[in-house]
Amino acid sequence: MSRLRTLPNRPTTAIEISEENSKIRAKLHFEKPYENATLEFFEPEEFEEFLKDFLVNQETPLRVFKFELADLKMKILQDSLKSRISLLQVRRIFLDVSDTHQLAPIFQYLNSYSLKKVILRIDEEFDIEGFKFLENWKRSGLLILALKFKNIYLENLKSINKLLYYWSTFRQIDIFYDNYNKYDPCEFFDVPFEKLSENSIRIELSPRNRLAPSLVKLKLSNEMSLKVLGNPLVMGNVLKYFKAFDIQSLRKTCNGIRSCVDHLKPDPQIGIYGIYMKTDESISANVRVSGYRNCKSILYERTEDSKDIVSKVLADFETITKHQKTCLEELRLFFSYYNLTGEPNEPLRTLIPESVRAEDVMQVLPYLDPKYLEKLEINDPHYEYLRLYNRRNYPDALKIPYDIEEMAKTEQWKNLKELEVKSERISTPIQKMNLTNLSKIYITTVARITSNDIIFLKENLLTPKLKRFIICFKTFVEDPQLNDFFGPPRNTFGTRRLWYFPIPGTNREMMEIDLSQNLYFESVNYYRYG
């Protein structure tokens, strides 16, 4: 009988495989309620059978996969992965290897979109050629690589130095070592790094960090440099490979380069653009390029010479995003605003207007491309006032009901996947909010909810796309009684009631309805229900 059948019948979240005293130990971690189990194998054949059985049947993503076995066992791992129908989803993998060329045969069976971190314990032989496959395997620039050495030598440091050019693959490289031989890693690298401990450092990868030492020596004061960079072919390659280049600063270098950049119309590849205005005297804009954690802040202040800073902010927004070809991940707006560009179908994935009225949102929402927009977060002025100033004396004259009915009629709303609306009083009835196309919702606070609203939501949300709905309300009217439609609740805790219903087309997923002072709809696993 397979050893797998002796384990708890719940999804595995992590597995750690190690070897000690000629026996192989596999420690498995399971989903809620959290539990772990350890299996021991004295025969390689028995372990091989277990590993193949485990990997073939592993359907849910693993958070951690740790494989600390000798080189000969790597073939067992490769063969077991090869037996799967689909690529294994794992967020963090830990491997003990003596040759980096062992990686490619393993990684070809892993899902490149799921993997976030690779941890390698390697010996003195460290061949950079073994990493070349990663350039095409994962080109997101978000992978974290951690290298662990017992003794780190000059050749190791030289190889790591070459890896610093892999910024299209790695976001950062962490280096851990017990000892170093003559060359201190903290003194070897000529790029910025962070010292994590006495024997570990972290290097953030970016074109700017890698090329900083040589770019410092480059001057644009001579005519030859200006002519070279004014060539569209040369500048095209510069903009292509330095994707985080500050395009607006580059345009200000000289007329020749400005004309060249304007001719090429490079994509700024902005991921997040935020505009924050508490008063009309001072506004800040934060811009972050996709794939990078740091953002650039622009401060606008009202002066005698520049009184209309709102127009300046919006003009800069239009200039900076004018040639944006990739989808803008987030647009954060904190103030009452008007049509930003006048152009319909702006590609944007997340819109976060803060401290705005419903009519303000409607001046932007219809102009966004519904094919791209997935998430909308709205904070009304009352809610934002309480959050920022921690007061409750919001002017009574401004306490008006928040009506989202017109938003709910737009194509952009109908194509959303996630929605957050934070208001002190939402007047729109539940059944006019057009919520049934969404998978995740957080709404606070609805003025009134009825048992008919809950029945309506249950009938329309009972689909595989359901994740989690939270609706806060002020008043609940139970007429008719929910027990007449749902039957008696499975659990009750005081005034709190819970019902469960199977979700068609899923593998043992249940809809949980949790009604107390708030209303919850959530997709839960059968084991949690059971």
C-alpha cells in the first residue's frame, strides 16, 4: 500500500525531504487545521515510489518544496516530476546541488509563474552556465535567488558578479556563507548591497545598480556622445534594455536626444501612478515602474507664479502616460477630480479613487478599458476623513447617502473581479448593485439589507468563481424567515448563523453563509465544512 494513503486527507502545503544515517525523511505540512506528519524510508526504492505517488497526485500549489538529498537522488526527483500531467506549482524551492547544470532538467517541470524564490546549497564548483536557461524560462524580473556556501572563493564571487546582469530574471540575490577565502564578499562587489548579517549580503538587481560604476564615468558634454545617443538605432537599444530609464529626464538632456526620444515614443512601463491631494496648495504624485519596488515622488506646490497646480498635475499625468502601451496596474487618486485625459479605453487593471463622491468616479470609470479593469476600490470623503484625521465630527452638510447605482450599469463595473466600497452610508439597494459577476467583495456600510437580498445573492453567487463576499449593514429585515428557505443553520453562536451549500462544478467546495452583524459569503473546502 502506498505510504501516501496513511497521511491526512487534506491538501499538502509544504514538503521537506532530507537524509540522515542512511534513511530518508519526508516531513509534510497540511492545510487547516494545521498539522504535519513525518515518514521515514530505509530503502531508496520505497522512497522513489512514495515521491512519484506524491508528486503525481499533488494538485494544489506548494508553498515550500525542500529537497536535501545527495546528487544521485536528483534523478529520482526528475523522474517523479516527469510523471506529472501538469507543471508543479511551488512558490519556494530549496535544492542541494553540486552542479548547477542539474537545475534545468528539474525546472522544466515547474510552473514558472508560481515560483518566487530559489534557494540553492552548492559546493565549491559554481558554473554560471547552469543558470542560462533561466533567462528564457522566467523573464519577469521578480525571482529571488538565495545561494548558500560553506566556503566561498574568488571564482564563486566572479560567477555571482555575472549573475547581476540577469535583472530580467532575478529581483534580488541573497548570498550566505560560513567562511570566505581571502576575498571578502562585502568588499568584492562594486554595486549597492545590504548586509543582512555578519556572513550574508543581499543585492538588488536593476540596470541602474549594475551599470552605476561605469555610468558615473560617462559624460554627455562632448559632441560625439550627443551624436551617438541622438541616433534612433542606438537610443532604441538603450531604451529597450534599460526599461527603468527616466524618460522625462532623458528628454531634457539636449534637443537632439529629445527629438530622438519623441520619435521613438518609448513605453514608460509604469506599473502604479498615484496622485494625492489633501488641499489645492500641495499635491504629490508617486510613480513606480513595473518590476521595481521603489517609486519616484513629484511634489507640486502652489506659488505666485504657478497657482493652478491641478492643471499641471493632470498635464504631467497625460505627458508621462501618453505612450503607455503596457497595462497600468494601479491608478490611485486622492481628491475630487475630473476627466484625466479625455480619451476612452485607457488600459488599467486597478482603480483606487479615494475621498471622492460617486459623481467623481463616474467622470473616470466609463473611460477605462473594460477588458483590463479587474479591481475597483472606492473610499468616500466621509470614510477617508475618519481614516486620516481620526475624528467623527465630519460636517453634517456633507453627510449624504452614497449612490453607486449608475456605476453598476457601466461595462467596466460588469467586468470587475474584485470590488471594495468604503462609505458610512450606501443607499443603493443590494439587488441594484450588480454584484453577481464578482468573485471578491468588501462593502461597508449598506443602509439596509433584507432576507430577500440574501436569498438573491445565494442563488446567484453559487458558482465556482466565488471567493469571498463581505457586506456590512446597518439594518437587517428578516421577512420572510431565512430558515424557511435555507433550512436550519448548521451552526449557531448567539445571533450568528452559518449555512453551507455545495458549489456545483467544484471539487468539494462549499458556499459558507455567515450572518451576524455582517454578512459573509465564502468558498470553503469540504474539510473545513466537515
